[in-house]
Amino acid sequence: MKFLKSLQFKLAIFFTLLALTPTLLVGIFSYSVLQQSLLNTAKENARDMASLKMSSFDLTASSIELALTELAVAETTQAYLQLRYNKQSDAYYRNLLFITAKIETLMTQRGDSIRTAAFLWNDGEVPLVRGDPSSLRLYGDYRESSLFSMFDQSSATIRWLHVVDDYGTSQIYVYKPLYSPASDSVGVIVFHFYSDFVNKFFRTQNGPGSFDVLLDGNSTKIMSPHNNYSELTDILVEIQTLPIINGNREIRAGENNRSFLVTSVVSSVNTWQYVLCDPLENVRESTGAITFVVLIVILGATAGAVLAGMFLYRYINKPIQKLSVAMGKLQQGDLSVRVSSTRTDELGLLGTGFNQMVEETLNLIEGIKQEQERKRETEIRFLQAQISPHFLYNTLNASKVLARQGRSEDVVDMITAIISLLHLISNEKEFITLNREVTFIQNYISIMEYRKEGRYNLSVDIDKEAANCLIPKFTLQPIVENSIIHGFAGKDGDCNIRLEAYVSNSILDIKIADNGVGFYVQEQVSETDDKHFRQVGVQNVDERLKQNYGSEYGLTLESTPGTGTVAKLSLPADYTDAGNTE
């Protein structure tokens, strides 16, 4: 009792309190700062993770919209719309087969996403269905179905449609209205997706009590948590009363009035909203170890407590910081970034998940690049294929005329020339030498002399360096044909065509001039004009050169009425494997 009243005891108490008070304040302050820092980092990570998921979805959705747009505006589709009431024509079925092939190719590439693709006419006809037709409920008169009534055809805009069926399952559609050349609404192209289409983008393993949900533009659930959460209804109600944002907000929900960190991200393709809900206690649990550090600081030395706090802060913050830096680089477009970690806890799994998402994004981008390359090759072959039938039909028609006139010797000569031309047509090589193309033109002119019963004089001036240059097959023939068919139409006197070619600075320049009737070049102002480059064959020459070599190369026309026309072609001088080329 006497000791308790002594000054020694009082001083001991005083100095103990003096030593412990600042340590306790520093510990509490450090604890609060660390907690807020982790909360801010968790908010940033939640935003980045949700944004990355939505970006991955938007990339796929954009590629699907691009494929749908290209299918709707394709020349073949437009021609098919014009012929949709003329089912007896061969062109109707050719266009239908081409459209079907494009849809089947798309469904093969998107086999894990697109369940059904269909054309639906407003008159109740279903001209084309691929996939599972039952998924679109195309029984009876589908125009009376609630699904068809949801298709908004007020404009040609692509729209995404989410419908909850009678079984409570979310059904996702994307469609584009089709319009005839007369601007009349014809129907729609619609894709129906598998029910788990969105899960591969958004469904992940969440922490205890955490859940995520995907909402459409009407705040209807597209993807819901596997388990029932009493707080979900309250959170959705509050989300619906607030403006749609990209970011975080704290919401209290449920009977226990728990606090949630709610992160929202809105799609840039449609109005869908991805919502990630994480209880704040999950975030604060990561700071529980700091309490022990504070007790050590109070009971032990300030220095030891500070060192321990720094160590723990580094231990917790380092992997989070790595992930934050990596996400920052990813947002700037660096897809080579990876998070390196040997840890196997939740923070280590977070880095592993980030690496997997980056790999999936890379694979998706590479798939899109390959798809675009295949599309480019297909366009080049299609442009070349337009020329061969165009010329062959005219040539065979000329042979028929000679045969009817009883000119058997001329028919024999002409058939011999046709055989020579067919040899070139059947040749699988896409590129031939300039000399070989000139020989082809000479045979062609001899055929046209029989057909037109006229005399066409061809003069050729090609330097040795240009003679063995490789050019796309059927590059010069459409131009010569244009001169004969249009340039010399109604012309009296000699019909002369001069072909010159030379190489300068690794560029092959070719000039074909005629003394025909000519035309006004300034009239050719639009690529959609029927007179563009006079005929489709000449237009295809320009398009093929640009497809093969780039937009800086191609074909230009110079013409003066009454004087003639000059066609100038420019392309790289290429001698690759010229000795083994037909």
C-alpha cells in the first residue's frame, strides 16, 4: 500500500503513460492510414478488374456487330434482297448459297457463342436459318410471337435484346433490320446466343459474401449469383434510383445493414451494366494482422513496432501494387505485361487470374487478325473471279455468232485462240509475267476481230526489265476490252491500241492508249456510279491492285472526247519466281 503512494510508483506510471501514449497514437494512426490505403487500392482493383471483363466482352461484341454489319451491307445480300420475290432465278440461289456460306463460317468461328442465325422477313417467310431453329420459336406465324414484336425496325441500327423466357432463363439476341434498295423495311438478321454466352466473360470465383450480376438496359438481370443473397434486391433497387456510372459506391443493404463496395461498369457497345458487390468487411479483414502489430508496439518498443508495420505493409501491398502497375500498363495497350508472383494465397491467385485474362485477350485479338486476313484473301480471289466469267461469256457468244454465219475456218481459228486463253484461265497461278499477259491480249484481240468484224491494231513497246515483271492475271485484258467495246463503238477509220511498259525506281508503269471516242473523266465522280471506270472489269483492276499492293498503287484514266483514252497502271516491280511462272 505504501509503495502505491510513493513518488517512484507515480513516476513509473507517468513515464509509462508518456511512452505508451505516442506509441498508441502512432499505432492507431498508422492502422487507420493503412486501412484507408488498402480500401482505395481495393476500389481501384475492383474497377480495373470489372473494366477488364467488360472490355473483353466489348471486344467480342464489337467483332460480332462488325460481322453482322458486313453481312447486311454486302453486295451479295443487297442483290439477294432485290431478288427475294424472284426465286426462279439462278442469281437468287447463288446469292442465297453465298450468304449461307458466310453465316456458316461465322458460326464455325463463334461456335461457342452463336446458337442460331436466321433471316426473318416481315411477310412471315423464313428464307434462311442456321443452327438450332427451335431456339427462335419459329413455329406457326412467328410474326405473332412476342419475340418478333420486340424487334425494333425503325432504323438499321444494330440492337441487343435480352428476354427472360417462361423458365426464367435469360435469352440474348443481337439483330439488325434489313432495308431494300427502296428503303422499305424487309425484315431482320438475328443471332441467338447460348445461355452461358456472358458467363465466360464475367463469371469468376468471388470472395466470401461477394457476388456479381449483369444487368441489361432495363436493369433486368442477365446473369445472377448462383446463391441467393438477401442484400441483392436492396442493392439493385438503389442502383436503379441512381445514375448509371462507371466506378465505385458504398451501399448499405440487407437486414443486417451491411456495407458493400459496389463497382459498376457500363458496356461501350450496348447499355448493359456489370455490377460487382464485395462486403467491406472482406476488405477490412486484410488489416486484421495490423491489430497484433499495434499491441506489439504498445507492449514492446516503438522501433520494433514501426519495423514490423513496415514489413507487414510491404508484405500486403507489394503484390497489390504489382497488379495495379500491370493493369495500368494494360490500359495503355501493353499486352506483354505479366504479374510475377510465387505466392499461393488469395493475392497470388489474383495475379494468376490477371495473367490468364491477358492471355485470353491476346488470343482473342490474334483470332480477329487472322479473321481479317482471311477476309482480305477472300476479297482478292472474289475480285479476280469476276473477270474470268465476264470475258469467257463474251468470247463464247462470239464463237456462236461465227458458227451461225457458216464461217467454219474462222470458227476453228477462234476456238484455237479460245483454247489458248482457257489454258491461262485454268492456270491456278495468280500472278503471271507481263509478256504472258501481252500474249493473252494478242489472242483476245484476234478473237474480237472476228466478233466485231473490225481491224484492231496493237503496238507493244516493253523494255526488257519490265517484260519479266509479275502482275496479277487478267490485269490488262479488261482495259483492252473496254477500249474495243466502248472506245471504238461507232468509230470510223483505224482502231489503234498502244501498250507501253517500263520500270523506274522499282515501280512498274504500264500505259494503254487508244484513239477511240473518249469520254469526260470528270463525270466519273462516285465509286457507286454505274459508269465508274466505265465497266466493272476496269474497276476490279484498280481494286485488285490496291488489295495486292496498297492504296498508293492502282489504275487512273485520262480521256478526251473525240481523241481517245489513256489508262495508266502503277505497281511494284516484282520478279519473284518469274522463271517458273506461266
